[in-house]
Amino acid sequence: MMKKIPLLLLMLMGLAPCAFADWTLLNDQSSLQYISIKDAHIGEINRFKNLSGSVSEAGEVSLTIDLASVETGIPIRDERMQAMLFDVGQFAQAKISGMLDLTRATQLELGETYTDTIKLTLSLHGIEKELNSRVQVTQLAGNKISVVALEPVLMNAADYKLAEAVEALREIAKLPSISLLVPVTYSLVFQPSAQ
């Protein structure tokens, strides 16, 4: 019996990197983008280049977005977004938190998926709001897990007191309108921190 206990401990230690360790976001394999709708019918895809985050042993998701890394495809517009909309001098980051069923995720076989609806808290411009997101979780090669939004998360800029900033952007760009409703999508890849 005593010989079986060390063997069991060794087996559990072997599982530790997959099942019990913290998980780290891989920025170069992840993406977060939003669609800006202007002039009522013109949509443009913007993204953030720098993301960092983790999932704890308990499944607590923490994601940090570097707002200065916004990329719209036009440098002058990037600068306006940083200064006029996000005010990166005062609010350099946005943060997202939530819970992921990590036990279920780590039990997936390679290529297997499951879908879930998770509750996220977005902290932006000093304001926190809860959002729901339908996700697909997939076990990838190399002991990685992907979490992908199955549908856009709809965020209203007015909820974060950004309506005036959006109006200022509209005026400087001489546009008829810029929508306050912003669809956001994401694809995140995590791997155990020990790797």
C-alpha cells in the first residue's frame, strides 16, 4: 500500500502542468478586435496588438488590453484613438475578468471542443460593466487551450462615458455619424505557465 502512494503522487505531479497550474495568454497567437461603424453603413475592423493575461487554477480569467496598442490601419487615427477616445495618459489599460471551467477544458482530448456562456467584467475608463459572451473552448496541440467568441460581444461606448469622446472624433473626422454600439470579437490561446 505504501508503494502505491508515491506512485499516485508521481502521477498527480505529472498531471500538474496541465490540470492544476496557472495558464498564460500567448499574445502572438491571440487577437482582440472591434468594429467601428461610421456614416451608418461603413464598418472598419480595428484591433489591439498587445494583450496579456492568465487563467488561475480556479479558472479565474484575467485579461489586460494595452489601449495604446490600438491599430486601425491609419497612424493619425491611431493617435486620435489613443488621445481622444481612450485617454491612454490616464487610462492606459482595459481589464477583463471572468471565470472559465478549467477542469472541463483540461479534460478535453486534442481537437475536442465545448461551448459555454461566460460572464465577463470589463473595466474601461474607470467604469466596470458585466457582459455575457458565448465561447468555444478547444484543446490544441502543444497542451494549449483556445477560447474563441462564438458571436460578437456588443459594447456600448456610452456605458463607459465615452459618448463625448466619440462625438469629438466624429467632428474632427468630419463624419455624419459614428455608432456608439461596438461589436467586439476575440480569439485567445493559453498554455500552462510552467511551459
